[in-house]
Amino acid sequence: MTVSLWGGRFAGGPSDALAALSKSTHFDWRLAHYDLAGSRAHARVLHKAGLLSDDDLETMLRGLRALAEDVTSGAFAPAEDDEDVHTALERGLIQRIGPEVGGRLRAGRSRNDQIAAQFRMYLRDQARLIGAKVLDVVQALVDQAAEHAEVAMPGRTHLQHAQPVLLAHHLQAHGWALLRDVERLIDWDRRAAVSPYGSGALAGSSLGLDPESVAHDLGMPCSVENSIDGTASRDFAAEFAFVAAMTAVDISRLAEEIILWATAEFAFVTLDDAYSTGSSIMPQKKNPDVAELARGKAGRLIGDLTGLLATLKGLPLAYNRDLQEDKEPVFDAVDTLEVLLPAVSGMVATLTFHRERMESLAPQGFSLATDVAEWLVREGVAFRDAHDIAGACVRHCEEQGIGLEDLADDDLRRISDHLTPDVRSVLTVRGSLVSRNAHGGTAPARVGEQRSHQLRQVDRA
Ligand code: ARG
């Protein structure tokens, strides 16, 4: 049986070429259960408006339930001739309860408001799944931070040694970025939870249907204020794609560091065998493919976002068929994150950190020079001069091939009157870390507090 939703005014059917171009069941079928939930809600408002008898409502709901079971079991699937998910399911309903009752469901709704509502419903569910998986990555980072609470590492700017920091501080920094992505999803959901059902094709319905009650039926607190906006807007999809891309970019920055840290030159981490791959030719290789794929997939998610924005940019209101192109990029972003995130959390959870290596590099590259300058400031020296004096220490040490901690009393005096042997109190990594003890700093006590805040946010989200 072929069901077309729009054949009446046409003398003939669509060309094969148009049908092939137009078809979307190969990607929108994943919305089937949302379409069915929308249909159940729509049947109820038709009944409430007096457009469906008690018996018809019962028949309709029974048919929709049977159809839902068949969709779940795979007994019902889109046929070659079905244009989209909505067409296929209308065919399925009519097959089950006949055209007399089945044909009543379409009153007062359009695929334009259906698709806009179902896309929101689907993304709201995916946002919860993705949020939970992002939190798993944060949890893995926090666990590693707790296990290495006191380990120092070289903090970098411009990828050059800058100042020593705690590894935990660094890992938790990635955690905060990811927690903000989860917050974005939560915040996004508030705007997405507005139902376009009842907007019809664009102008609303004349049949006395109640869009608010459909919204509530579908777990949304309200329906759209404007039926044109309801059917034409896709900023909910673009915003979701942005949050997905931002998440992927944040993961990618973590991944890039893991790739660097796993090199022989850094040797900060060893990847677990379960999260690394070998080479088909070089027997010794152990490659960080999870991290590399994470970095690569970020490019893909950026493409999903920009592709969608490009689709939207020139569209006049209200619905245009271009909007059928809104789904695949966002579905791709969802699918990509859902396979990527568990691999990343597993990789992070199973990393082995090489404490001694990180600790031994922490003071290198004159990373304590700022501590000298700040010690001088506490001694009353203007920072401008203190910076010069600490810089002179570095120059001297570089010439002599020694470290700042090796400066003899005489050297110190020769460089500046302000430098006394007391400066050595800050010339240790531990001293430097402990001294950065204001809120947000890398002092071990602060980083410990920060970790409890982070964990509290993970639990709350
Ligand atoms: N499949 C379409 C979409 O994804 C919905 C159908 C609207 N089609 C139409 N001719 N008005 O946007």
C-alpha cells in the first residue's frame, strides 16, 4: 500500500528522480517513536476538541500502540515508497485501523510542526545521554587528579615552560571546561523544551486544538508563542550543534595534550593497551589513536555546525524544504559524540602518569623566575625592578649552565643588593606551589578544595 500525504491536486505521481531526492526515511526513521508520541498526543486533543469520538480515540490509540510495538520489534519499517518518517507511520496506522479512523489523525497538523517538535524531543533525550557521558570524562579526570594530588608538572604557556603547577590543577582545568559544556546542554534544554505542535503548516490551526496540552503530554512546559517561528526556526538545532562542537573542541584540546604527553620526548604518560593501537609495519609502535580520533572528530563536528548554519542563513520564513537538511549534521554530531566520549573517558581513566618525570621537569626552564620576582616584591622592590633582577639571574644561570637554585651567595649579591640567601626559600617547586594559595591558584590546599567543588558539580548535573 502506498500512502501519499499530498497527492490530491496532482494528476500523476512524482518522478523517480524527485522521489529519490526527496526521501528522508534513511535518516529520519530514528524519530519514529517521537512521531508516534506526537500522534498519541494529537489524537487526544482532537478528541478533546470534539473531532474524534470516544470509540475512534480508543481505536486510534490502540493502533498507535500496536504500531509502536511493531516499530520497536522491526516488524514495521519504512517502505521504498515512503517519503519520510511521518508518511511511513501514517501508512502503518492506516494498515492497522483502516482509512476511516486512521485518516482522521492528520486534521490540524502538518509535517512542518511535527518535524520541528520531534527534532526537539529527540535532541532533548540525546542531550541527557551526552551530558552523562561528558560527566564520565570529568569524573575520570577528577579521579586521576585525586590519585596524583601532590604531583607537580611544568605548567606551560606558548608550550614553553612557564611555572610549576600541580598535575591535578591541570587535569581539573579540563574538567571545568567540560562541566561548562554540560551546563550549556542544561541551559539549552530550557529553550528547546517549547513545543511547536499546533503551529500547523505555519499559521496555526482553526480546529480548536489545544497546543499547550499537547506540549504537556510531550513533557514540555509550554508551546510556541508564534506558529511561524515554531515551524521556521532551527536555532535550537544550531545551538545544540554548537554545544556539541564546543564539547568536541574541549575534548580535542585534552586529546592533543595526551598525544604530546605520550611521546618519548615528554614521557609524561603511558596509554593503556586497551586504549592504544599498533602499527601494521613497525612492531614497536603504540599509537594514541583514541586521542587522535578525538582531535579529528572535533573538525567533523565543527563542519556539522557550519553546514547547518549555512543551510539556515538565507531561508525566508516560514518552512522551506531546505530544512530537511537540518537533521543529518546534528544526528552526525550526536552519533559521533556518543561513540567518542566513552573511549575518551576510558583512555583518561587508564592513563599511567610518570610522576618522577613530571616532577623532575617542573623546575626546569627557569620556571621559578617569577617566584624570585615576587619574593623581591614582598621585600619592597617595585615589580618593574624585580622583573629585571630576576631576569638577570636567569641570564647569569644560562651563561653558567646552572639552575636558579644553584646561585651562590656571591652571585646573588653581585646581581642585586636586594637578593639575599633568603630568596632560596622560594626556589623549590613545593615552595612555589604552596605560595600560590589564593582562590583558583595551584597551591595543593586550594586544588583540593577546587576538586570537591568540581565533584559537587558532577553530582549535581
Ligand atoms: N521531511 C521534512 C523535513 O524533514 C518534513 C516534511 C515537510 N515537507 C513539506 N513538504 N512541507 O523537514
